[in-house]
Amino acid sequence: MIKGVTKSVIELKPKNSCFEKVIIILNSGCELPDTEELRREAELLTGKAPDFIRHSRRSNTLKMLISAAAGALVTAASFLILYSFV
């Protein structure tokens, strides 16, 4: 929810992007910029985000694989220690 009526809201729908829409909220004292400038800025912002998302996804997958391997190793070591005493 946007409070106040003096704010300008611009909604862009970028092409060839994983984003459905980009919402830009301008300051109340700011004049409406040129449409080309807005489009350039929106493309710049949306162009950077997919790389970050991909990097984040790869990083999370790697962390999960390392955690799973460490858990399996600890479990195997625990069973080996318990089996040696029985």
C-alpha cells in the first residue's frame, strides 16, 4: 500500500525477463523523467537481477549438497562407532 497522493507510480512490463512487472515510485518533488530514461533504468535493473538469482540458486544448491554430505558422514561415523562397541 502506498500512502499519500503526491507520489507518482510508474509500472513497466519488461520483455524477455523473469519479472512480471517493475514498479517505480517517484519522490513527490521529482519531475516525471523521460520515458526513454525510465525504460533504460528499468532494463538495467531487471537485467542484473536474473544473474543474482541464478548465483543465489547455485550457492544454495552447493550449500545443501555440502550439508547433506556432512550429515551423511556424521551419521556413518556414528553408526561405525556404535557398531564397534556392540
